[in-house]
Amino acid sequence: MKQLMITAWMITGTVFLFSCNNSTEKDSAMKTPVETKDTSFKPTEMLDSTNAIAKTIENIQAAFKGETTASAKYAAYSKKAVEEGLHEIALLFKAASKAENIHANNHKSVLMESGVAVPVIVPEFTVKSSQENLEDAIKGETYETSTMYPDFLKTANVAGNQLALISLNYAYKTEKKHKVMYEAALAALLNNTVKSLPSVFYICPTCGNTYESKAPSRCGISMTSGDKFIKIITL
């Protein structure tokens, strides 16, 4: 259990597992009513191991849906960028789409190993201009890296679900890189310097980690050999 707690600290950068105490002020804050349609929701700090196990599966299902949708959406955004003559941005979206599909498949494997039925997802999204699509992508990655995945990781740690921790961490660390890439692409688009953006991407087949221009000898997240990376150079 001590090893597991250390792992969670390394992943999330914050230790919440030691926050349970008898502070009246904290207990009062926890019990403040929150407007939500999901009346079964509990903050991660309040989850016991049994509730955390069930909540982790629910979170993995949500993550699977999100990554499946993101993969389809970014593929569509790539086609829109091609239509607008934005080759480099189209390649970025294509690379991200491939990475999100790897995340979705990892989450799917966790569900299957847990004996849970994998939901059928019908992606829903709207394709707009490439500028708006980049803004949407930044918004989505920001939510995943600042809120969704950090919370999911804390819950999976309480549950002791190692596979979930691995899959969630792979996605979390990759999405942080995608956010930066999208922000750079949007800035280039607004400054009319799109041609300066990378025209080659490498995707780790294990975790979806995304590299620009050159593949490393080993993936910085999963340690997968660089010679196994997926090269994205054409649309």
C-alpha cells in the first residue's frame, strides 16, 4: 500500500491520501451542498476503497468515451485543416487523433480486464474553422489535464487499481503535451506562421506519447523503444 501511495504522488504531484483528519472546519467544508445532478458523487477525499473501486470503473468508462470521441473529432479537424490549406495543422490533428485512439484502447483494456462491458460510443461533435477547432482542442486538453485526469488518478489510487493508474497516467501525461502543441499551432495560425510548425510527428504505440520532428531512443512515459514509434508524415 505504501508503494501505491508513492506512485500516486509521483503521478499527480499532490498527496491527498493523507488529508483525512478530524478537523471540524474541513469536515464542514466537505459537507457544503454542491449543485449536481449526480447525487451519488463524493469528493475523492471522502471515498473509501469500496466506493473508489466502483468509481474508478465509472471514470474509466468516461475516459474511454472522451478519448474515443476526441480521436474521431481530431481526425475530422485534420480534414478541415486540409480543406483550408493548413498542412502542418492537419498533421498535428492527425497525430493527436492516433494518440487519443491509443488512449481509448488502453482504457478499453482496463474495462475488459475488470470484466466490465465496453460501452458503444457514437462520437458527437461539430467541425468549425481550424481556428475554432484549435480553440476547442485547447479547451478539451486543459480540462483533461487540470481536472479530469488528476481526479481520476486520485480515485484509482484509493481503489488500488494499478491498470487504471497506468492507463490514466499515460493519457494524462500525453494530453499535457498535446495542449502545448495546440497552443503553439493556434499562435502560428494567428501570426500567419503555420509553415514554421513541425511537419513530422512520432507516436508511441504503448501510451500515445507524441513527439515532434524526431523520435527519442525511448519513450519518456512508457520506455517503449523509439524504433517502434508510429511516424505521421502524410495525410
